[in-house]
Amino acid sequence: MSAWKHFGDAHTWVYQRSGGRIGARMAGRDMLLLTTKGRRSGEPRTLPLAYLVDGDALVVVASNAGQSRHPAWFHNLRAEPYARVRVGREVYDVRAEVADAAERERLWPLLTAYNPPYAAYERKTERTIPVVLLRPMDRSA
């Protein structure tokens, strides 16, 4: 298991156990916990991700540190777009949508300004790094 995987697991554990009081910010960036349904196992999978807010959406990046393949959580969301997020102390359901080309073009400069490693990841890989919008489900129903 990689050091990043261990770090992510520890971050998730602290974030969850503290009820969102610890772990919501890291290295100057806002962090959420995303829980997807494993596309093969059907089991919940939770990981921390940096995010930006754009209107009602939380915007996350499927960078996978510039590797040649998309991260597992992205494939999970493609198979089942309904997920759950923890943003600080708040937990709610979301529906994921991959940004279209125009939306990605608008958001990418904001994302790379917020988290400069994204630009380096983009240079490192030949794939287009997906930008994902997590939109809250209607909570009034």
C-alpha cells in the first residue's frame, strides 16, 4: 500500500471521527470526504478530496496525481453517480456530473490556481483529467 493511500486513510479516519471538526482544511485547501459505491464490490468507499465551490456544486478533480488512468472513485461515480459527501460537519447526498468541455475550460484555470499541482499532473499525463461537479440532492423532499 502506498504512503499516499495510508495518509488518505488516516485523514479520512480523523475527519470522520472528529465529526468534521478536524480535516476539513489541509495545506490551505478545503477538503471534503466523498463516499462512493464500489462498482465491483458494492461496498462504500470514502476518500478525502480537495474541492472548490461553483454555484451549488462542489468541484473535484479526477487527477490521480497525473497517472495514465482515472482514479477508482471516478469509475465508481461513472457507474453510480449518486454519492455522499461530508463537508466539515455537514453530510449530504450528491449527484455527480462530469463537466463538459466548455465547463471544464472555464473551471480548469480556477482549479489550477487553487491547487497548482493539477497543472503539473496535466503535463504528466496524456489523458484529459476529468473535472466533476457534485450537486446536492434536493433536501426539501
